[in-house]
Amino acid sequence: MSVVKTLAELIERLYNETDGYIDNPADAQVWYNRGYANGLVAYFRANGLDQQLPSLNLDAADVHEKDHVMEWFKAYHHGFEMGEREAGEVFDAHG
């Protein structure tokens, strides 16, 4: 299985698992996971892989831009950064 396909499936799984996350600000893991998925999406978009993204209703790139002061945003933002960075590491390692 290709790296692109594996990561696209991970995006889809994380989106499914975090459906309704916005209604649960107390669950930092759910927010982290949604951020991670969106970090993967950001990597795909930045590298011209838009066509490889799963057919989902993806969050807007700036979905939580105005929420920097909220506690749950820290978990989301950390997940986002890790998803984007680790996607790059996986692609670099597997060409």
C-alpha cells in the first residue's frame, strides 16, 4: 500500500472517530486527533496531493484560527503541528 493511500485512510479514520469533537471541549485527545488529521490534510494540500484526499467534508484550513486562547485549542494545535510534521517525515523516509 502506498504512503499516500495509508495517510489518506488515516485522515478518514480520524475524521470518523472525531465526528462531533467540537461539542466536547473537555476531551483533549479528541481535539488532538482532529488537529492531527487536519495537519495531514494541510501537508497534502501544500504538496499538491489534493486529489488524493478522502471524499469527506473536510474542515476549513482556518477552522479554529480565532480560538487561540481556548484551552482545547492547545491540544488541537499541537495535533495539527504533529500531523503536518510527521506526514513530511513519512514522505521523506518513503520517497
